[in-house]
Amino acid sequence: MRVLMLSWEYPPQVVGGLGRHVADLSEALVEMGHEVHVLTGDAADEPARETLRGVNVHRLKMYGPVGRDFVESVTHLNINMLEAALGLVRRGYVFDIIHSHDWLAAYAGKALKHGLMRPLIATIHATEFGRNHGLHNDLQRHISNLEWWLTYEAWKVICCSQYMRGEIQYIFQLPEDKIRIIPNGVKAEDFAVQEDFDRASFRRFYAADNERIVYFVGRLVHEKGVDVLLEAVPLVLAQDQQVKFVIAGKGPAEYALRERAHQLGVSQKIYFAGFVDDQVRNRLYACADVAVVPSLYEPFGIVALEAMAAGVPVVVSDTGGLSEVVRHGENGLRAYPGNPRSLADNILAYLKAPDFAAYIKERAAREVREKYNWALAAAKTSAVYHEVLQEFQNSPWAEAESFPADEILAKTRLTTQGAQARYHDTSSVQYPFQDSWESDEQLAGSRYLNLPREYGSLPARARGELASQGSRWIKPEEGRLS
């Protein structure tokens, strides 16, 4: 099966977990025999086209005017994705499945679905509503609408946890049979130190020899709960002064966090390491005594799996997908979300009981290898691909080479008030492949093609002028694409 994967990021250009997810999944799908092409953004000093571990990666340079904001830049990337996809089709590539990841690839996914008449699958990694605990401004509402639109257009929607299934059902009113849960995987071997290094010397960059290390790695944003970790630092130090907190990552909250550490009087016990590459990350895991994931919102929590794979006992917030991955006292410890006292108590539980910490990390590492691997995730994803492709091929839409018009969808999917409120006229019309008007220069390219019968005898120019006045001349049965 040939799959076209659309992703905003791809290693080595990585901001969050989305890029690594797409890379690991794509490589595992290739190992199963699928052909995968990934359309993604540009990365500095990386080739525009290369094959990495069997995956055909197409990095798209952003020519043209720079977007005024992030959302506009994403739209620009989607246009480049369409350009690249059309180039592949022109060269003879026929794709079986279009797979978009998050709203960042919604425009291209929707356009390719209808343009190529191929089924679209969407993976929702997180939602704007969940990240911000609601929608508080126009930008957040716009992004949430794009997320809804992607799930509406998709044949199936993949998410990573039971928690996320509930969230997208609640926010987007998705029918349960449209959702498939596929937990993320982790490459345990990627988090082991592959080479010998002077551990003592490396460790001294971050902590004194007599200090134990509590390690956080992730984006420095509110949803990751780093501010909760800072509030827990003096509570830990009140019982154990020989602890150093290493915070690796970048983000808009960094300066506020540094200021808060100074206000708490614990800045000398916190090391802000900034962005770290994979090698430094793994060496820090090898030196760490405890890894913390204090997130306030976490659809799955793959960083917890990474720490477990690296052999570090984890403390996570009892929220979202983290609650499904970590079982308290069995393969990790769970703290109350947003509660510095609870977080501090669980960190101290490991520091005070080394034997218990060793038991937890051994059990967790074994479970990650057996239960959370990308081969299993790829097998489940492949099953969804085959399910969708078979349903599509057996549908009347495959033979008609067109997805249904809006009045059909309005009677089936757009039944809830929330869904109706989100859907707006985009003035797209369902065109047949060959129409009589194509030879008429005045009408070719016009969106307003179906004039009332009484205007049929008008000269071409007059009909074109009437058509340009507005959409009131469109026949009711001509609707938007689904």
C-alpha cells in the first residue's frame, strides 16, 4: 500500500512529539512492506528529498511571502504540500491513503482527499481546547474549527488513548465508530547510551557529585506543568538538600520560570539546560535518579515512556493518557495534577527508597519493550488503512468518483447543533469531469455555473455577468463537498 503522510514537522526538525511520532510510525510501516511518502516542512542543512530508513521524505522550502503569523505560515506549508503531491501524481504515483496529522495538515489533507478521490485518515495528537482548558480567543476557536473540520473530513480518526477518545468525542461530537485508539510506541534502543562516556565528568556539568538529579525534558509551556515542578522544588529541598533539578527544553515560559526560581530562592538548585540533542538527552537519562512529567494536559505522555525505556523511575501527573500508561506503585508513581506537595512527596518516595526505585524502573523498562513498541502500533495502523480502503472501494463514491454532496451529509453527520455551527459555506462546488460549459470562455473557471433555466438562452457574456453577482443562482442540489 502506498501512503501519503502529511506532517508539519519531521526529524531533525522537531518541536514537539508529533515529528518523532510520524518518523517512527512511518519507518515501522515501511518494515511491514508499505511505501510511505512524507510531505513536511523544510529543515536547515537537510536535503529537499531523501530516503531515510526506507521512508521517502519530501522537505518543502517555503518560497514566497513570509506568513504574518503561525497560522498563516501553516496555510502556506499546506499549499506547498499540495504542490508537491501534484508533482508526485504527475510522475505517476498513485496513493491509496492520505494520512494527515493534526490541524497543521488539514487544508492539504482535505484538498487531496477530494482532488485525488482517496480516503483521508486523520490522527489527532492533541486539541486546542485541551491545551488551553477551553477556547478563550478567536485564534483558539479558529484552530479548534480546523481540528473539527479535519475530523469531519476524515474517514477514520486515530487517537492515542481512551482519554483522547473521550475528549474528541466531547469537543467534536464524533461518532464512536469513527474513532480508532492506537497507543504510541517508543524505540527503547533510541534511549540507551550507545557509546562509552565519562559519566562522572559529564554529570559535573549539571550537578555536584553528592547531588542526585531530578530530570525534566520537554517544552517550557504552561501545559507541561514546569511551574508546578518549580513550586515543588523547595518542598523537596526541605527534606533533602542534596538534590539538583535539571530542566531541559525551550519554550516561551523559560524566562518566567527562571524568574520564579529566583523568587523562590532555589535558582542555585535548578539547571536550565535549554534544548538538548538526542545524545545529551540520553546521557542525562543515564545520570538521572528520577524523571518527572508534571503535565497539566497530556493526551498520551510519550516522554514518560521514553524515561521508562531509558531505565529511570518516573513521577507523572495523574491526568490524561499518563493515567493509562503509568500505574501507581507498579511501573511508576502518579501525583495529583497541579499539586506541588503531591509531586514533591512522590519524588521523595524514590529518593528515600532506592530499592523501590530500582524495582519500578526494571518493571517499567520491561513493559515498554513488550507493550509499547512501534511494530505493534504500525500493525494496528495498517489494519485501519486496510479497513478504510476496503470500505471506500465498496462504496458507491469510489465508482462515482465523487464524495457525496452536502445535503446527504447534512442528513447524516451534521445532526448536532455544534456541528452545524462549525460548518460554513466555502463556495466549493462538486464538478463532474467533463461539462458542456468547459468550452465557454466566459463560464470556464466560474464558481457559479448552474443558472436558472430562464437564463439559459442569454449570451455567454450576459450569463457570466449574472453568475458573477452571487451564489443565489446556484441550484439547491449543488452543494459543497463533504
